[in-house]
Amino acid sequence: MPCPAGTRWDQKILTCNHEWNTPCVTGNYLLPNGSCSGCTGCPTVTSPPVIGCGGENADCKHWAASGACTCKAGSDCTWANQVASMCPKTCRGECGPITSRPDDCNPSCPSYSGLFPHPKACTKWVHCDHFIPYVKDCPAGLHFNPTLKVCDWPYRAGCTSGEHQTCVIPPPLIPTGPPPTPSPECICECCHLPHPNDCAAYYYCDVNKNSTFFTCPSGLVFNPEKDTCDYPENYPQCVIEQPPTCECDCHYPSGVCSEYYVCNDGTPEKRECPSGLLWNQETKSCDHAGNVDCSNRRT
């Protein structure tokens, strides 16, 4: 089944996720030793011999320029390992200078390093490193947001680029208003925050204010007064949602639009869709809000 437009399959959470947050990993998810991971009936795959740098994937230099050869902190290294196996010589720097893909406009970097909007295309952005510009593409349907410095929904990005503009990156705007407020999901460090719509779930905010979704153990609810999971009688405001009965290792909807259940060996486990997406039971996938009917569920 296809993922909704603007999303792609995320093997880590077994559903569709934002394109900007999900590397495109295709095939049967082979491990480095050639064995299968998470699939059955994998064919025997024999990698063709690499003859010089010309035998490597045409996108190797582009991936290397974006830093995909090296595992990033907090990543499971799946994409980095795949790039390293497909582009061994490029990643080792044996294929000449790493440059961006050809582009009609090759702007100069306004500073030593940084991430900047492309002056002529909303769907592109420029990564400057040592004053060298690397032009990169946003996932389909997204625009570069110069404030957040990531690809974002077009209505939030506020793109001012266009074909009529000169091929010059404008200097970054210096904010004149009050500082931006912290993300409502994490207003503290190393703390818990109650879920706004699910009283049996909560978020943990780490030292970098990154939030992770958790649910209390079965039969318990999150008590914000005690900052921990508690017995329902100690927090009667919460009505516990009864999980589905697993008739197969499949997906079920939750009473909260952004959540769903995954059945593993007959046990339902609650998961949360990536930010901004809702669970679509018809497609069994996280989907854009406009494609999901939440009239009978909580948002």
C-alpha cells in the first residue's frame, strides 16, 4: 500500500512518517552481513563489484556532501551504513572533490558555514561549509523554512524565493521581536509532561528538550500532580481507554486521533504518529489531517 503524499515508510515505527524525517531505505532491509531484518523470503543479494568511482551510485557525491556517510548522534545509523556500503570510495574521499548537483544557480555563501534558503527555488536550500555551497532539495511538496532551517510545510515556510530573484543568498534577518517561545512539548529539561489528549500517556523531555512519547503501564494513568504514573483512584479525572483485543498482529485505531495500536504477539502497544499526522484506519497509516475523519475520536 502506498504512503500518503508527502510521507514515506519508516521502518523504525512501522508506519508512514514525514518525508523530511525519514531516509528513503528500499528493498528487504538487509543487514550489513547480507541477512534479512524484519522480512521473510529475502532473496540472496550479491552486490556488483565496484569498478572505480564510476561504478558507484550517481548520488554518492550528493549524499557525501550532505554528511550522509557519517552516522549522526541520536540516529540508528541505518542510512549512514547503507550509504557507506554503496559509496565506499566516495565516502573515503577517493573520488575527487565533493560538490553539489549541477544547478542553474550556484550562489555564493554569505558566511563561513550555515543553512540558507535558495534564492531562486523554494524547494531547495543551501548548506555552506568552508564557504563552499552545496545545493540540496527538500522532499516533494515541502519548502525550506529559513527560520527553523529545515524543510517545512509551504504555508509555514514563508518562502520569498523565485525565478525573478538574483542568484544571491540574502543575509539572514536579525530578529527584532521577543525571542521565540520554547516548544510547547518541551518547556523543561529532564522532566515529564502530560499528553494533552491522553491521560494515560506522557512525554519525557531530555536534556536537549527533545520529547519522547510514552504510555503508562496497563491499568495506570499519568498523574501530573505527582509527576508520575499512578493508580486511577488517585487521579479520577482520567478515564482509561480500553485497548483493543488483538485478533492479529496488525493495527487498530485509538480514541485519540494522533495515536494507534500495534499488536505484537497478541499484546496491543500504543504508538503516536509523527507530529502533525493523524492515524488513518482506512489506509492503516499515519496521514495528513485533511485525509482523516476524526469526528468520532478525540483530536
